[in-house]
Amino acid sequence: MKVLLRVGMTEVLVTRKGQITIPVEIRRKLGIEEGSKVEVTEEGGMIIIRKSLSILDLAGAGSNKGDVEELKKTLDQMRGEDV
């Protein structure tokens, strides 16, 4: 069972065209600017809006996940298994 904690929820109006305005506090916190993309899904009767990640957002995401030499050895082993 998923429990969602609704703290600081803000009510927004939907326009005739189905548009909403994301509150400025949330946009600032998540770095959503004009031209940013968001993902909209429906889960269990709720509308979920998530900031889309670009390739730039992911740059360096795995930088602390392993030693370079260790990763090279693992890749070499994997390549050897493919032959």
C-alpha cells in the first residue's frame, strides 16, 4: 500500500485548455524554467507531474559508483564473454 504525505499541497485551477500553473516555489525548488519539460502520468486516480531529466541532468550521476580501473577490467571481462 502506498501512502502519500500531503504537506504543503497547493490547489491550482485548470483552464479551459486544460492548463495549470505550477507554483513558483515548486518550480524554483525543482529548477523548472520556461521551456523545461515535465512528464504527466496518472497513478491510482491521481495526476503525477515529474520533472523530465535531460542528458545534462544525468551527467556525472555515476561518478562515485566505482573505480575507473575496476570498471575497465569488468568491461574487458564482459567483452571476453561475448566472443
